[in-house]
Amino acid sequence: MGFCETCVVRNRAICAALDSTEIQALNAIGRRRKLEPGQSLLWEGEDSLLVANVIDGVLKLSTGTADGREQIVGVVYPSDFIGRPFGQQTAHSVTALTDAVVCVFSRSDFDNFAREHPALEHKLLQRTLSELDRTRRWMLLLGRKSASERIAAFLLDMSERLVEPGCTTPPDAPHQTFDLPFSRQQVADVLGLTIETVSRQFTKLKSDGVIDLPSRRTVTILDREALEDRAG
Amino acid sequence: MGFCETCVVRNRAICAALDSTEIQALNAIGRRRKLEPGQSLLWEGEDSLLVANVIDGVLKLSTGTADGREQIVGVVYPSDFIGRPFGQQTAHSVTALTDAVVCVFSRSDFDNFAREHPALEHKLLQRTLSELDRTRRWMLLLGRKSASERIAAFLLDMSERLVEPGCTTPPDAPHQTFDLPFSRQQVADVLGLTIETVSRQFTKLKSDGVIDLPSRRTVTILDREALEDRAG
DNA sequence: CGATGGTTTGAGATATATCAAACCTCGTGG
DNA sequence: CCACGAGGTTTGATATATCTCAAACCATCG
């Protein structure tokens, strides 16, 4: 008996492509791993030895320059796939932002398994295509948008993505109040800004009555329409 | 008899996954199309009706804001794949920068064909994963690098990617002299800068003796090491 | 309660954008 | 063959958004 049968992301992760016989085979090569906030699973530039599915928690993908500047290039949530299958190098670090649980595979085991299960590869392809679209949309924000537009777009994105599936009464409606899994510095690293600029934009949105900030990491959207206008 | 047998990208595009019987079937659903500079194949936000392989030329992928700001989110070369299979919407426009030839498929035809040919999907997956890595690396440039770092990184990237396979004496060595397929404005749209800043950085690199600019679109790298130092 | 780490606020510096004009390059037509 | 015009490019002067440096602030936790 493995974990897969009772896995909370069984039907949302790429595993949904597999029947119960196949999932047992996958179960045999995977293992669960817990991560604490700040703990990394993969490091930029290292050999690609692991891939994984996110079961619970939020993780960041990040790259940096030699002199210490950092850019967060992706954020992953439960059911998302992480790591670089079919490749030698990991292009970015993967680090937990919250307590997290992942389902880890050795890359070579996973590669072999995937090559024998086209339906699994197909799910992975769909996911990768969507992620590429999302990433390219983010490039517009980084290349062309002002600080206030970036913050507004970020908050809207968070309100949509932090929705826990199956929890809210109207299915998958965006939240009005949510806890950011990011520190101010991490928000800055997502948006290509400095921590001071992020802080100032937050307080501006608050004093303009667009959002409320009940605590450091909690955001309440008071006027979603105004936020959409500001997102550019 | 179709085009595929004599196609110059037959062994580099995703078609390389197919044997001669399969490629005939693919040939039956594809057709060639020529594009002039400035001509678009796909438009942001429209239904995803076409996908294609690039046979010759260079094309840009771009998105923009409502008020006219533009960001180039990708550049594709011969053997690259374009369009959004397995999805309803095209997330970005695709426009020729040079004279170009593409091999076009209706998306639904391609989707059906691909689902029956796992080896083709596998090639597409590999390509998409590589493109995602590349795109995420570009986010570091857009989010965290200065104008001079962006220009240096851009020129190095161009010198590597504009290499015509099989043409240079040392196989796939980066070029010292090459013609940019971009106007100054387009370089600005790739790098998230203004045309004036791009121009000033070019002239600075020239007066510093790092590059030469024999004509508007021609670049000669005089000191590659200096360029690498400046790329951050 | 006092240390600690993260956050906010302030004042000033600066890289890049903006606005505007001059300058090429190249094709066209007289 | 030269003058002209048009598009793209470079250069210049100025504005400004964001960064930088620094201090004050605030929660949290021993």
C-alpha cells in the first residue's frame, strides 16, 4: 500500500493520467518529503537529480546574479510539478516558502517511467505549456509595468491562485482576504523591485482604501475593480 | 510526395521523432507558408487555430498592454515550434522579423496527430521545457539587470543563437559579426528599455571598443570577454 | 523587558524615461 | 545624377520613478 491512493492531489497532479495499476508502479519509485520554510529542494546550476509533485505548501523558483541580486521566476502550489525532467541541469533553485510536502522522484527513475507512459507525458506537456504562457505574461510585467501596476497585478494574481480547491463556497472564486506566503523582500524579488518600493506601494493602496492590511502578511481586497484598473 | 522529405529542418525540428511513414501522414495535414517582415501569423488573445514549425527566418513572440507598451517575450528560429497546442487561446502574437517560411498545421489536426504519436509529443515536451528554462533566465534580466548588463547579455545571446547550423567552420561557434534581425525599437522591446537607452548603450559599447557597428543592424564583437564581464 | 528580524518612513542620489531636435540612410522621382 | 522625403537612429536637455542609504518602528519571542 502506497501513499498515492489517498493523496490529496491524486486527481489534480499529473498523476491523474494514470490508472490504479500504473499509480502503484509510480508509487514504488516516489517518496514523500517534508520541507520547512526556507528549506531548498534543488539548487540553481546543479545536476538535475530530482523531480517532484507538490502535495502541500507553496514553493518559489529563483535565480540570482553573482553579486547577490535575486529574481523569483515562479511560484508553485499543490498539484504543480517541479524540477527538470529530461535535462542535465537545474536552471533555478526551488525553496519552500511555507511548510510543504512534496512527492519526490529520482529524475532518471521518473524519466524512464514517463517515457513508458505517454498519458503522463501528455499531462506534463500541458502543464509545461501553461506555465510557459504564464511566465511570458509575467515578462510583460517585469519589462514594461510601473511599480504600482506590478503590485496591483501581483495582488490580483495571489487572490486567484491562493484559492484552496474545494474549500470556498462559490467554487474557486478569488479570495477577498488571504495570507501572502511571501515576506516583503520576497514580493520585491517576484516583482523586480526593492523592498522599500513594495512597502510604499502597499501603504499607498491602503491609504487609498483599495486594500486593507490587517497584519503583516494578510491582505484584504476592498475594491477589486480599482485594483484591476491599476494593474495596467 | 510532400515537402517533408527534403525539409531543411527535418532532422532538427520535432519532426525528427517520426519515421518516413509517419512523416508522410504529418505532411498530409501541413502546408508551407511564406511571411514577410512585419507579417503576423497569430494574434494575442485570439483562438488558437494554428501551430507551426519554423523552416526559415526569425519571428518574434510579443504581448502588449492596452495603452500600447510592448514586450517581446520570445524569439524563434528555424526548427523551433510556434503556437499553442492543446489550448484554446494564443497568449501572444507571432510576427515575422525577416522573410520567413513556416510549416503550418491546424491546431486540432496537430493535436490529434500528436496524441497518437508519443515520440512527437516527447520532442515537443523537451523543447517546451528548454524554452521555459530560457524564458525564466530572461526574467532575471528583466527584473534585476541594468541597461548596460541587458545590452551585453543580449548581444552575447544573439551571437550564439544566430549561428546557422552547419555553416561555420568550427561547428556552432558563436559569431563575431552578425546582423541583428531587430530594429532598435525591437531590441528595446526585448529588453524592457526605451529606444534611446538602447541607442546610447550601443554607442557606449562602441566608443569603449567592445563592439563595432559597421551598419545599422550589423554588430561585430571586438572584445567578447569585456562583453561577458558587463553581462552581469 | 530587551533583543531580534522584518517593516515602514524619510531624504537624497541616480539610472532610465521623456521630450525634442538633429542626423543618417536609402529609395524615389525629377 | 542630385534633391527630396521618409523612417529609423542618434544626441541632447530635462524630468521622474525607483533605488539607496539611514533611521525609526513594530511585532515576536526568549
